[in-house]
Amino acid sequence: MVDITFGRSKASTNALGQREMQARAYDARAAQFLLLKAPPAAGKSRALMFVALDKMRHQGLAKTIVCVPETSIGGSFRSTDLTSYGFWTDWQVDDRWNLCLTGDGAEAQKVKAFEAFMDSDAPVLVCTHATFRFGFDKVAAEKGLEAFDNCFIAIDEFHHVSASDNNRLGVILRSLINRAECHIMAMTGSYFRGDSDPVLRTEDEDRFTKVTYSYYEQLEGYEHLKALGINYAFYKGNYTNGLSGVLNPDQKTIIHIPHRGSAEAFDDKFNEVGRIMDLIGTHKGREPTTGFDLVERPDGRVVRVADLVDDGPGRDIVKAALSREIRGPDGKRDDAADRAKVDIIIALGMAKEGFDWVWCEHALTIGYRSSLTEIVQIIGRATREAPGKPRALFTNLVAEPGVETGAVADAVNDMLKAISGSLLMEQVLAPNFKFYRREDGDVRATVETDGQGNVMIGIKGLIEPPTDRARDICEQDMQDLLASAYQEMDRRVLMPDTAPEVATQMVLTDIVESRYENLEPEERESVRQHLAAHMNILTLARKEAEKGFAEAQEAFIGAKPDGDDDTPDAMPNTLMEMVKKFINVREIDMELIDSVNTFQERFEVASKSLDSALLSQVQSAMVALRVNMSGDEARTLWPRIKAFRAQMGREPNVHAADPLEKRMAEALAWLKTEKARRMRESAI
């Protein structure tokens, strides 16, 4: 569904040993509240170290508290040598105050350690979100909120926070923000939650200084990893029937089995893991030092499998072996030995956010994930840079949306989830586009970069944000708004007789209105246009690139002698090449932007994985679930109806074979009926 190749602008570090993203965060170190949005493996943990050390050395703060969602992530914040790379001091955390090193248990003891830390002279504590919540409540109850006034509090994986009153971490953060005495740094690779609750309330978020570093910038700077694919595959029966078609034991793979209680889970979790191992080969026992299962393939090769599903006492041995990097005599990582350490990891609810296995080439997830945040986090496991790893792949193996999977409505919803996930990841992986209104005679290049990782694109007819509020939404909230749009798109946009303008104008307007209730009409239309441009620019560019590639193929076939099977290199290699080539071919305007239904385009791609009978069933389900004609849809279709009448010399026919013409005829009939009704009412 998505196949992206990145450029080769190798990243470098500055005089302080900071990568580009870390330098951006460090430049903003004076901010009291700092929000860092950067993808997995971008170096957020080290960025925090740089900022925290400055806070404690130069800004008068006495303590730093680092909060992570689970203990396995705490290792990212252990003591780190920074001076060897140019920084003015090292990051040091006494093991006593890294409360993640003692495993998942003994929460009561960790809360006592949290209280002891607050009474000590120790500068840095690392703990889980849960320990922070309980520790905060104990300290605040005894000493009040002022006990945290001299603290720098860093929240990793910040999307776990919610503005909901039921989210304790969110309530705590809100109380600290309102007191405005401590300093806070929030870090996340996916600043959206996947549910209806925002991460922060608007008034709280406005107080944060935001630093953004995109997936695209990160992968553009990689030396080894240069391509990423996002794929969906279908299975019949239980998921082991489809594993053989997508699992390649030669690739370093993380397999996430389905959530318990989901429709895809067909057995006890231990038996499912056993079935997966049986597909690989014959179980030969376990390595006592690592706890890895040894599975012999039919060709004689032994595959090492780390089982994180088994939550018995042996899992701590497996987790420790996974986190232990194999080093050579020089103290540096032995790439060959470390890569060979393990081949496949099988997990359930683990090995997602913050999990660091750089050799992972394939993230294979079984079952639909309704949370787009979870999808982003899982894909992030495969996007780590490592030698000998030029390409990474995410595969979602899901049940065919047939009768045996349940209600027909569920089939349609599952297809929508797949499409939403792939579209969101395409946006996550894309450059940070910013759009401006382009006037006739504008001498600026139609596409250029601004030096801050932003790609500036001019669009004719675009409404510039008329207020600071609208501008902030377009510049700061677009990633979160895109996630909402992809999740809230309804079935209308997938119908074959749906005009693209219904999706880009009517449905997107509904989404913007529901999210930002107090916007004025011009503000709302400006946000809608920017949202539509973000959603459709890549689809437009890809269609142009595919058209050019097909034309080149056709010319090539006619020009080359028989037997010469070289292929033309007409298809652009990277997203930026594709976008630049498209925009150089033609100037773009809002009419062109609104003429594309990206959801429909992606549905057609997904449909290629279904046989004709199954596709027919899904389409019939969508027809049965279709909404009736509404006034908004009819009025949206009116410009298209006028263009059709001018071009064809007749009105659209309700009995036409073309479903879109039929729908236009229905809209015209509605408009005529409505006009007649109003005339009757005015005559009374």
C-alpha cells in the first residue's frame, strides 16, 4: 500500500555531539514547557539529557525526573558518555535512582524510593509513569505541589497522557502546568492517541514550545536504511494459515500476535506461539543463558526465537538477553555477533514503543489495530538504522472480510481501518509540507525548502489562515488533525458514485467543525483547504508519476530492440523527487486538490488483494450502508452537475451505467424538489 524510498543526505553531529533534532531541542532549552515530537530512534532520550543538564547547571533547577511507560524503556536513560562527543558534561544516573532496573514488580518499594529521592540531594531519577503517579500523590499529599517547584519533569511517550479527567497522569500534568513553577518536557513519536480525547487541552498545549522532527527528515539522514514498505495481507480461517505467505525466517522479524479476546485470537496464547514455531521448523530446546527458543528449519539452519508472550519467570532472562548488546574487544558493538544473537521476536503487548532492536527488518502484526498510535509505534520498531539493513517492512496480516469474520458491517469497518492506517503512515513518513497562497506572477519557486525541514508549496486559490488561531492549527495541529480525519472518514467517501468533492469539501468540513467548534467560516475553510492539501498532494504526485512511468514504458517498448529487457528509470525514486516533478509539470490550485478522493484511491489499491467475489461482497455491504442524499451533498455536487451539462449538452441520467452520473442525477432531482418546495412556501 505504501512503498517509500528516501534520499542519501547523511546526517552529521554538531560541535556538542548533537544530531539535528537534538540541536533543535537544545536551542529551545530555555522554554519552561517543551513538547518534542520526533519519531522512534530519532534520539529523544539523548535530547532530553542535553536539555536536562542545562536546566540543572544553568537554569537553577535541582532535580530531573524522567518518566517512561514501562521498565524496558528505562535503559535508554542510563548513564551516558556525552563529553567524548563534545558536550560539556556527562549524563549520570546512579543505579539506585533508576527505578526501572529492578523489573516490573515491587511498586510499593519504588514509591518509597521516589519519596526518598525527593528528600535527597540526588539530581536524576528514572521511573515508570505508574511510579510517578503514585509517588507524586504521596509527596504532594505530605508537602504540597511546591515540592516539585525546582524539578524538571520529562514525560516520555507523551501520547499516554490524556486531557480526560479520568487520566491521572493528565490531571497531574495539568496541575503542574497551572502552578507554573516546575519545568516540563514532553516527548513522543506519535502525538495523537487514537481515541476521542486530546493529549492536552488547547489552553494547556498553547503554553508549550514545540520542536518537531519528522520521520522523513530522520530517514533522509540515514546511511543504511533507505526504503520502507507498508503492507496489508489477508488470511482465511486462523492467522497461521496466512503466516507462511508473509513470514520470511531470513529476515529479522518482530511478530505481534493478536490481542486476547479479539476475533483473530483462536487459541491459548502459548499454543499460538507454539503453532508459529511449528511453521518455522522443529523445536530443539532453549538456550539457558538467553532463554531463546531454538527452532531448526527444514534446511538445517537454527533460528533463535525470543518468546515475550510467555510471562513466566523465564521472560526476565529473555528481556535481559535482548537488551544486552554484544561488544567486541574494543568495547564497541560487534555488529555481526549482535545481529546473529536473535532472529525472531514473538510478542503480545510488548516490544512496541521504546523497544530498541536495531536489526529488525520486518514488523509483522497480526490482527487489526484500531489505534493508529499503536500502528505508528509498531512500525517504529523496524525503522532503526543498522549496517546491512537497506529496507524495512511493516505487514498487517488480517482476516479476509468475508462472511466467516462476522457481520458485514464489520467487514467494511475493517477495510476502513486498513486504509486509515496506510494513509496515516504515508503522512507520518512524508516531508513536513507547508502550503501558501500563490498568486499570478509569483516569482517564488513553486516548491522549495525553508532550511527548517519544511517543504513550502504554493497553491492557487488557497485561503491563507486569517487569524493566529487558524494559523496555529495549520502549523501545529495538522498531524493530529490528519489522524482524526483518517479515523472519522465515513463510508460515503468509498462509494463508487461519490464525487471527490464530497470527501474533500463536505466530509472534511464536518470533521473540522466537530474538532474546532468556535471557528469562523473563513477560518474553518482555511483549515479545511490545508487539510485537503496535506491529504491529497502525495496522491496527486503519485498519479502523475505513475502516468509518466506508464508513458515511458510504452515509448520504451516501441523503441527498444527485441531481447533488451532493460526498464526505463522514469519513476521518481523519492517522495521529494515525485512531488517536485509533479509540481514542475503543472501548477496546482484548490480545484485540483479538491478533485481527488485519496480514500477512494487507496481503497482501490487494497481491493487488489481481494478476489472478485469477496470484493463484490464488500462493495454490496457499502451500498447497503449508504446514507441517503443530503442537502450538503447535493449542493456540493452542483458545480460538477453544471460542468457535466455544459460538456455533454444534457442533464445527468439517473439510469446511467456510470455510478457517479447516476448520483449527480439524484442530487439534481433533490435540488429541483427542494427548489419547488421553497417556491411553494414563498407563495403561501
